Amino acid sequence: MNKFTRRQFLKSSLISAATLNVLPAFAAENQAASPGGRVVGANGDIRYAVVGFNDRGRAHLSGMAEVEGTRLVALCDVDSKVLKREMQKCDDKGQKVEGYSDIRKLLENKDIDVVTFATPNHWHALGAIWAIQAGKDVYLEKPVCHNVWEGRKIVEAARKYGKIVQTGTQSRSSHAIAEGIAWVHEGNIGKILRARGLCYKRRASIGKVDGPQPIPPEIDYDLWCGPAPKEPLMRKKLHYDWHWVWPTGNGDLGNQGIHEMDVARWCLGVKELSSRVLSVGGRLGYEDDGNTPNTLIVYHDYKPAPLVYEVRGLPAADGSGEMDKLHGASIGIIAECEGGMMVIPDYKSARVLDKDGKEIKKFQGASSHFANFVKAVRSRKTSDLHADILEGHLSSSLCHTANISYRLGKNRSPEEIRNAIKDNKDLSEMLGRMEEHLAANKVDLKKTPTKLGVTLTMDPKAETFLNNSDANQFLTREYRKPFVVPENV
């Protein structure tokens, strides 16, 4: 990573201020009314646009369409083939929509009240901030930011311009999870000892290329890269596999893991970043063009109970089509308490077990996260949101700080790692099970050493690391002009 000095940091802020001068003059729009002067939610349909719909964005299209009183008016994607496909679907239904490849042009459209974003991670913050400045309310996919600093900037923009910004962590609209957490918080099975998140999700190799790959002609690669460096494509697929390289993605911790990280933090009832974090893991089982870990254990040192997390991208065993499970869950959350545990295996259910593993309570049901967002857009009350942008920023940033610990780490032998964490019973327990999992996948840790991350201490209020300039550089990035996240939103 290039070093990012404070001088460069301030310079980037000046650049971003200048950038706004060449963009549509929407930054001054800060009222509840839309750019066209219409009071959002007062009467009529909520007019929305969807940005990015090759994958998760398709769920935005269907989810918003199911909410009464909404109307799709615009689509935006830098892939002309994807854009044409979705425009044709709208045309076939007699639905008139505008199509855009450049988000800046879309944001000039005064007939748009709401923008939903399902772009790659590196575009989330800038797209959201520009939309907020343009007077739009925003539904933003997770993680809401590519790094900690820009997540805080979205929160600041939302508050400054009075906009409704929902994070796409749909578990927050689960009656089952909300009721289950409230029941546990009442002390029904004793104090919480730890909140554990699981992301056991198969991730196969993305392959390895021997040189730069051609950019598909239908893609505007400059716009696709946006804030990230415009570098040669060094993987087989541009789409989706961006998750597994640092300039654009955050690994599975920031992809799937953000959902469980968010619910685990909710279980603990904490509203700030952890004061200390340590990660251990690696990209193990194959060599490919990805550089984010497919195997990771994380310890967030909250008091009185920690948040621990596990990522496994390899199957239960070599050649298996199954994934590991812990207390019946592969992707989920386990709130371990004095008198038992609550297992949340999906976003629609929660099971409470006593110390003997007997089910004593069950919660079920979830509602539309998009409907909750639209309700808040109409009421103009941030308090109506189930997943306000602040919640999204905090949970996303827990993923980022854990990744920073990993990225600053060094490869160490199994013995060195065991010795380094021997005083931490939670990490030691996770490491032991992780080693068993890797052995089942025929990964020899003596030949393929795991990375021992750096223990990082943070000031949760300032959201900066203490006495570690290398770690603090990872809190932000150098932005590529003119796609610069502004310091003064």
C-alpha cells in the first residue's frame, strides 16, 4: 500500500472540494424536499433509482417493487450489457425508466427521491455521499464503506443534509432476531459471555492468470474503478471476484461477514468500535489471484464480553460438498450466555438452548427491509429505520479493523501462533478448531504458514489506532481524481 501522509490527506480534501465544482451543483441541497422541490413522502409515489444490478441489485429491484407507493424511474450501471438487459425488462412491462452509465448524470435528475446502491464496495461511500448531497435518500448495501474513515463521512453527510440512509443489513428487520436479543438482554439465560459470528461459506479458487486480462468492451472501466486505482485487470473475472482483492473488496469478512458481525454487535449492545482487535488466518488451500483471507479468526475485545468471529471458505473436508457447522449453524450468530445460548442460523429465526442443548424458546419471522426504509422516507424520522447508517458504519468498520490487523501481520509457524495467543482462551479455542478444519482439507500449516495479525489498540471515540501509524494509514485510502470522498461533506 502506498504511504498516505497527513499532508496528502489534507490535499485530497482540497481536491474533493474542487471536484464538487465540476459536478452537478447539488451539494447545497440539504432540505427534506427533493431537488425538484417536492416534499418526499408527503403525497404520491416514492420515485427511486437503482445503481448496480448485476447481482445484489436485482434484489433491490424486486424488493422495492413490492413496497406499495414506490415507482422505479431510473437505472444506472457501468456495464452497458447489464443496463440494456434491465431496461428491456422494464420496457417489456410498459415501465418507462431512464438509463444511465454515469451516476453523476443520474444524480442531476430531479425526478428521483431515493437511490439504492448495490455497486462494488469501493463505490459505496462516494456514491452515497454524492446522492445525499444531491438531495436523495439512500438505501446502501453492506459494507457501507470500503474503509473506516469514509464510513464516518457518510454518517456526517446524512446528518448534515437530513437524509434517510438505510444500511442493507436486512437482519435488522427480523422480528425473530429483535425479539430474541431483547429476551436475552432481559437476562433470561444469564449474562452474555461472548457473541460469536460464523461465516462458513464455500469460496473456491478464482484461478490464476499470467498477465493482464482484457476489459469487456461493454464496461466503462474508468467509471467501474471510480475511487480505486485504475490498474490492469489481473484476474479472470472483473465482476464479483472484486470481493477478493483489497483495492475494491474486503474479503468475506466484509462481504457475508458484515451481516453476522452486525448481529453479534447488536447482541452485545455496544455502539462503538472495539478498543482492541487481533486476527489470525490466511488464504489457504489454493493459490490464486485473490489476496483476502478465506480462513480467519477475529477477536474484538469488548468489555465485559468479547465479539469473536470465524471465516471458513473451504469445505468441511477435502472433496466434501458440505460446510462445517457449529451448534447447527454455518452462517449465523451464537450468543453464548451463563445459562445457555441463543443460536441465530439465518435472518428469520432464533433458537434458545439451555446448557444441555435443549431448545427452550424459539422466535420466528421477518419483515421487508425495503418497506422499513420507505416508511422512514415518508416519516422523515431516522428513528424509524431498523438499520440507520450509523449502525452500518460501526459494523462495517469492525470488519475493516479486523482486516487491518490481518494485513499488518506476518506468516508464523503453528507453534509461534499458539504461543502468541495462549493467554487468550477465545482465540486459542478458535485456533484449535481452525487447525482441525484445515487439516481436514489437507492444508499443511508447516508448509503453508498462517498469518498472525498485529494486536491493534483503538480509541473508539476518535476511531483511530493508538501509537500505530501503519495501521492508521489503512483507515482511509488515496482516492483517484475526480472520484474523491470529501473530508468536508
